[in-house]
Amino acid sequence: MEFTTGKENNLDAALPAGRVRVYQQDVDGSALLIGENSIDHTPKGEQIKLFLGNAFDLVGERKQTDFKIIASNIIEETFEIHLRNRKENQAVEIRVPERLYRWSNWEILNSGDTFTKLDSSTIEFREIVQPGEEKVLTYTVRYTWPN
């Protein structure tokens, strides 16, 4: 879960360090604790990311499907990531961060899915997966380094 401490979220205030608990209304109207996390002191207008735990009804499997040594300073590898939503009636956005750890010079050669570059070694896919649906993400990365 992510949010900012700005006016757009009706906060517009700094938040002190401490524990944050997140509740969701249950089918009978009761408050159901869905997760908790700790935050540091956060200034007004800054983003907060909370990890609320693993979702048992969302499944992800990652598999390397190809690995090629193109030259002494170039390698390529391809990955498939299977995402399954086992929820009965709720579509979800699944975020898939991928660390490109082999070398600092990398390039995504092909991906049928949109990704965002988060930093110098991480990309992230965001996929909406409908209830009962499975989606497959595929990408190929090329690493190059000085010869």
C-alpha cells in the first residue's frame, strides 16, 4: 500500500514514527485487520510505502526460460513470470519488481508488457489481474560490460 502525506489524501501533515494498522470492512460490517507495518518520521507531502504481508490468494512464479552468451562481454536471458489471482470477486494490481543484478549496463530487448525503471538495477511491472485469471509476463534482458 502506498500513499502520500499531502492534501490529496486529506492528511497534509507530517506523521510520527510508529506502527500503522490497516483495516478493511468485512462482509458483516466488522473491521478486519489486513496488515500492519512500522514507519519512520515522515514529513508532510512525502510518500509512504507499507508492506502489509503476503496475500495467500495471489500466486507468482518466475522461471528463466533462456540464457545465451552472445560474446565475452554480452549475455542475454529471458524470464517468464506467471501471475495468478485466486480471489473470487476482486481484481488486483500485482507489482512485480525485477532486480537486474548481473551488471550495471543492461537493456530490455523485448517485453510484451509495460515496465517502469525504478532505479539503476530495478524494473517493475504492474499488472491488473482479474479474479480467477492468470497472466504471463515475459522479458529478455541484455547485459554488456567492458571487454
